Amino acid sequence: MLRTVGPQGSLFELLLPAGMRVLSGELAAVDRLLDDERFFGPFRAFFDPTEGRPSIPIETYLRLMFLKYRYDVGYERVCALVTDSITWRRFCRVGLEASVPDESTIRKITRRCGPELIDALNSQLLDAAGQRGQVDLERVRIDTTVVEADIKYPTDSGLLTAATGRIASRLRRLARLGVKVTFTDRTADAQAYQHSIGAWLRRRTDEAKTEVLTITGRLAELAEASVAEASKALRYKARRRRVRRLLDELAVLVERTVQVIAQARTRVEGGQPDGATRLVSLHEPDARPIRKGRLGRPVEFGYKAQVVDTVDGIIVDHSLHIGNPSDTDLIRPAIERIVDQFGAPAAVTADRGYWDARIEADLTAAGVTTVVIPRTGKASQARAAIEHADTFVAMVKWRTGSEGRISHLKRDWAWRRTRLRGHAGVRIWCGHGVFGHNLLKLTELQR
């Protein structure tokens, strides 16, 4: 059952000094914005209005999540800090005599409601800002980045070793639960092979490269043998829920291990696995290798993100994508979403990676007055004259600020690395970061 607000005040709070009964500064401004009842609306689809155990107050949940992202702390830590701080208790609407919600409850609500909830919250926040005249669409700029998945650097040998060990672990657990399985634990052999790869790589010779590929092939053979044993175990007809859950986990693990083996075989045979479908983690199946051309990190592993912000720094659209889709395929849907919510922006600017032959015509048809995107390739004299004009150059210079906006999101709003798994997880993680970021920007505009 949905509970939007909690108990309002208590006798103990009336005994506090006057200065401790009010919020000030940033928290006071954010608190006023979150008082809008329209933020309760997106939660109604996930809770029964009359039946079931009451939820924690939604006003408390929203404020806890803001503090978590504002100060970059975990669920358990933010609950502990709210428990120890009178100011944070008042901000989260938790009375002095009341208990702070358990961190597991906050996790469950975040996962249960999924990315649809935070998308709706961001939309409601922007709608309210638009009604107050705080969304200036005179100029918008667009850029992309990579949000890293919570994985270590992937290698074929590492994935094969991990898969072999995990299959053995799950088969062992099934055997303890009474399932008749026959298997050989190859974890030690796989780890020994992987350790030997490091010794060969230090030699930095062609012979070493050949030997590494040979060892990778042997690891693939160990993984194949483990998959064969696991496939026999999957035929077991389970009745107990715990056994069924373990078998379901094992089935997913076998499927991903088969894909890792295929990737390793391709590399051993001198080929290159397709980056669009390459599996880089056994527990993070949606992450992909993405090449953005950075000198220090030529390849990153995670999700591609696009950010659209205004001259006031408000993020009016963001999206997260699996793999590395073309920038030209992302800009049109983003502008369409902005047009549907606010109307067409007057000017749109992006880097030359967004250029294609139809981009200017398509954005103009959507209602955009000015499109400032440098052309790829050699420009004609007429095009060169356009791109050398003072207004065009000024817009291009302003566009470079989008890199600072992305850096700010990564540094202060947890966009550097997602801690939630899967495409849905990264959308939830980054969506809350955008929500908190926009809350602060809107408070700055109200000063």
C-alpha cells in the first residue's frame, strides 16, 4: 500500500531550539522543490492504493535518494548518517522518535520500480520547471560519453577461468542439496593456466603471443568440459524452490559460458569477436566494449550515454544505450522527446560526430531554427563560409562546455561507474544522478 507522507512532527521536536527546527541553504531549497505532490504520481503504478503492507513514506524515499547521490554514499551509509543527524532527519521527514527506513527497503523500492519510475520523476521535475519558466530552450547542446560497468578489465582467459570456477561451485551446491550430479572441479587447473599467461606475457615476444593463444585454447577446453557436466545437471526435475533457483542460475551461466568459449575460439583462430555482441562479464551481460578515442583509455567497457543540456545547465534529456550506436541515430529521438515535452529548441549544437547528410533538414523539420554541427570531410567554399561565421564559431565554443557537464556528472553525480547491473540498472543509476543534478540547478535559478 502506498504511503506518501509520514507523521508530521512530535512533542520532542517542539523542545528543540528554534535554529534546529528549520532547514537552511541547499537542503531547504531542495526540500521546497520536493514538496510538490506531483512526485507521488509515478509511484502509484507500483503500489496498491488500499491493500498490502504500507510502504515507507515516499517523501522520505525521495530525500534519502537525493542525499545518497549528492554525497556519493551507499544505501547503508546514508541511512546511518540520517540516523545520526538531526538536520538530515528533518530533511528526510523522519521524526526524532522514529526509525530511519532500513537500507534493504530502499534497495527493494529502487529495483522494484525500475527505470520507468526515475524517468517519470525526471519528466515531472522538468514539467514543473517548465511551468515556472525555468527551462530556457534558446540553446541546447548534445554530447555522448561512456558510463563504465562495475566490472574488472575483461580478458578471454579471465572469463573462462571465472566461468569454470562458477560452474563447479554451483554443481557443488546442488550436490549438497541432494541433486545427483557427477562433476570434476577444474578450478585449480584453470587458475594455473591463467597464472601462466602472466609469465608468458612478460616476455613480450611473438613466441609468447602464440603460447598465450594456446593456453587460452586449453582454458576453453576446460570450460567446455564443465559446460557438458552442467548440461546434464540441468535435466534434473526440481521440486524445491531453492534447487529450482540454483538450476535457473546455472542455466544462465552455461549460456554465457558458451558465448565466452565461442569468443575465445574466434580469437585463438586469429579472428576478432564482434564488439556489438561481445560478452565482457558473466554478471553484467549488457555491458559492451566502446571505443571513444581517449588516449588513456582507448576502449571502455559499459554503456553509451547521451546528455542534452541548456544554457542554464539543466539536463532536458538523457539516454543510456547498449553498445556503441551511431551518434546520428541518437540525436533525432532526443530532439523529438524535447519537442514533445517543451516545444522545439531555437538552436541545437553538437560535435561533428553527429553530422550526416540529412541532419539539418530533419532537425529543421522538427522545428529547430538553427542547427550548428560542423560538417565531416572537406567542406565546400559555401559551407566553409558558414562554419567560419562568428555566430557559428561562438556556438561551437559553447558546445565544448558539454564535456564539462559530463565531467560534473561523473565526478559529483555517480556517472563514472554504475553500481547496478544490466541496462535497466544503469538507467536507474544515472537517472537518479540526473534528478539530483537538476534539483540543485533549479534551486540555483530560484535564488
